[in-house]
Amino acid sequence: MSSTFGFTVSDVVKKGLTSEENVEIIKKWSKSKWPQLTEEQIAVFLIACNNSQDLTKHTIESNIRIKNSSPNLFKNRNLDNENLRKISQAMTFSVMPERYQDTVIFVINMNDSNYKNYCQESHFKLYFMVIDSIVHDNPPRDAIIIVDSKKSSLMHITTIRLNLLKLHSEYFERGLPIACKAVHFINSSYALSCCVNFTKPFIRSDLFQKLHFHHGTHNDTIPETLSIPKRYLPKEYGGELKSVRYYHQQTMDKLIQMQPYFDLEEQQRS
């Protein structure tokens, strides 16, 4: 697979995110298993694992294993897919343009309160595509994910499949190509609490400590509640940036531009 990333190893080395030595060590290790793994891909995983070589190896192995065993989430990743188009209308996946101390801010919320328009599988599939887009051009040190569950209802629980929750938890813990600093659930609801309770058996205690629940959140106080300056948040949440819908469209446009990457990445794993 030829590199389709928007950065080079030299770029991230200059920023102090990893080293050429670490990349070379992982590259030698991967040759016998995944000879097509590029230096940029290796650098992404090293950054996600804070340059721990052992953790990087385990994360790469988990990433590829889970992707290959879960074609429903990691095959045919294309926004021409009708189900992905539908979920991109029912939800917003908004990557903020400004990074807070080299941490990317990623906001997810529900546009449509009608549970019939929600698909858990498509939600997870698009969510993981967006994660790939975040590290594609300029890998951050880590990510803060903000999930607004205001429009979720008890009827949404009827659409939840436990096997998908378990798969999501496993990939999030073991195979994600980015370090998660925190996940903030704002406007936390009973429906969300139920979903979280479903996942508790699958989530390590150290990861669960990164989950923060905020009930009855007022938008004007969100920057203070999350300890994130206003300049890094969208206006709906008391910030100074444009709307989540604006950045959602930018994020979807980025995924369309990345189609050659998604196609090549799938071929690489096959």
C-alpha cells in the first residue's frame, strides 16, 4: 500500500511525537506479519501508544484482527453507502478545527430523535471512519470526545445489539489508532445510562475512569464544566467556533476525499 497519508514520519518526528528509531523497530517487527504496513501507519500507532513499543505491537495486532473479523464495520467504508448516508443525516460527527494543547476535540450528537432513523452498526462504522480521518493528515497527541445524548430516548435502547457494544468496546480499548484522553457525555439521559451499564462488563476499569457523565448540562456552562476554553468548542456548547453542523459537513467532506485511503487500507488487510 503506497502512502496516502497527509504527513510524513519526518513531520511527526520534528514535532516530538515519536522517533525514527521507534518507527524502524516496529517496522522490522511487522515485516514478517504485515509487510505492507507503511511507516506512517506505524507512526500513528506509536503516537497512540505514547511510544510504548510493546503496546504498539499489541494495538496493531488487535486493530488488524478486529477489522478483519468484523466486515460489517470495516468493509466497504464508503459514504456512497446508503446506510452511512442515513446515519450521517440522523447524527453529527464534528471534528473541531482547533486543537487544545495538541488534543483534538470530537463532538458527536443526535440530530434526529426518531429511533427508527438510528442504526447502531452504521453509527459505529462511521464513527471509526472519522477516527481514521483525525489521524490521517496531522496525528494529534490524543482526543477528547464529547457525546451529546439529549435526543436519545428509551426507544433507542430497543435498537441496541450487545454484540456490537462488545465489539465497539474491544476496538476502543485495544485497537484504536488514537489515544483517548476523555469521553464526556453531556445532557446525560436514562437511555445513555442503560447503554453504559450494558457495556460495563466489557470495559476495563482504567478506561471507565475516562468516561465522565454530565446531567442537566447548560450550554453556556459547558466550557467550564469540561475545562475546555471556548475557542475550541462550537457555538452550540458555549464556544466561539462555528456550528456542529458546519464541522460535521467538513468532516464528511474529508471522508469523501479519503476514499482512496479507505479502499487501499481494506486491500492491505485482505
